[in-house]
Amino acid sequence: MDLENPFASRLDNSTDTAVGSNTIRIEPFEVRASGFDCRVFTEGQLSELLSKELAGFCGEQGFEIVGGKAQYTIRGEIVKVVQGSQILRYLLPFLAGEAMVEIQGEVSQGMHSSKPFHIKKTFSMGAFGGTSKGMIKDGLRLAAMKIAADAGLVGQQTSGLKKTSGTPLDPVNTWAYLGLVLAAAVICGGIIASTAHSWVMTVPERLDGIAMEDRGGWVVLQTSLTFISVLFGGLAAAPGSVLKSSAMIWLRASVGMKSMIGQRIVLGICCAVPIFLAYMSKKLL
């Protein structure tokens, strides 16, 4: 082993072949029998679905998926899968019939370091209660996002994992970008607050408009809508490395879109809606 760089590509003792620096092996996840309460999937199907989702999201993080020796390894166990009852979720949301996926394991880098994970996703409501099959799939997908983000973080810390495009997945850059977006939202909100206040005071009061004593609230509304719109607009326009970073995994999970294009569309809609509301509220004056 190179003592100056213990995380450099190493040789497999048995085969004398180099192990790729960004390679990762996803070991099959066993399903704990005592926690398996599911009729819509078999244990093998659950393990296969999770491995497939993990492979896709790990690829986004810059890993090369291999079946043999690898620098990084993901291993774990599906601790609990409960499909729940769609009828109960429909009749008693948040009270009964919830679906659940619970997974634990670790992302390891040889013998040098490992990062344990324990993920539990519950689903208590959905359209007409939400189908158990769809909720379990969502749980596996969201868990795979989080595990892949953890793997990317281990890769950054040990050997400077980079995306296939060559752009580092650096969480510091993510926070810097979010800080700029937040600053832009505050500045734009301040400008709109000043402009809206000046404008609203020059508009004569109308019978079908906003009373003079309520116009301060209207200015606050315009300011808030501008802040929200700029915030979502900045996220929609964020670089791919920001949206895929571990710091933003919660946003991707909340949006519920697998593709970056789908996520940007949803964020773009969230940006456009406040603008539309601000425009319509102006018609009241």
C-alpha cells in the first residue's frame, strides 16, 4: 500500500489487477423475514428493485458499478417492509394502514472507513389511500437516493470522487450556491417591497379594491411571493451537481421526480405560481 496515499487504486492480492478508483459494488440486500409483511412484492423482487435504483443513483454520483473487486462497497439489509392497508389510509390517513420501508447497512471504503446508514420511510396517505405497491417503490427509491448520496460523500472524503463529467461533487459549492440564491431572494424581496409600497400609496382607493388599511398587508404579500419565486427559480436553475448533492437530497425526495428534467419542471412551476398570484392580486387595486 502507498503510505502517502492510502486511498489510491490498490491491487487485488489474488488477481494482481488494479481496483478502479471510482468503482463500487452493490451487494444484494437480504430481506429480514421477521419484518416482511408484503404481498405485492416477493423478497427477491424487493432486493432487485433496491439494487437497480442504487445502481442508477450511484452512477449519478460518479461511480462505476462493478460486480467484482471495487474500491467502495454498499451492503445492507431490508429490515422491514409493511404494505399496510390502502382502505385504512383512505379512511384514516395518518392514523392507520401506513406503508413502511426500513433499510440499514453501510458504505465502506476497503478496510479504511465506512459510513453506516439507517433509513426509515413511512407513507400514511395518498390518492385514494395510495397503492401499497407504489408506496413501497417510492420508499425504495428515496432510500436509494440517500444511500447513494452517502456513498458520494464517502468518495469525496477519501479519494476526491468526481462526476463522470469531471465536475467535483463538492458540498461546499452547494452551500455557496444556496447562499447566493438566498441573498438574491432577499434583495429582490426588498426591491419589490419598496416598489410595491410606493405604487400602492399612489393608487386611489376603489370600492372593489383593497382598503387603505389593508394595503400594508398586500405589500407584505408581494414581498413574500417574490422571495418564494426567486428561491424556487434559483433552485430550478441550479447546476446538476448542486441538485444531486447530499445536502439537497431532501429536496429531490420531496419533489418525487427521478429525472433532473422532471425536478426542474416542478421547481419551475413552483417559481411561476407565486408570480401569477402576485399579478392577480394587483388586479384588486
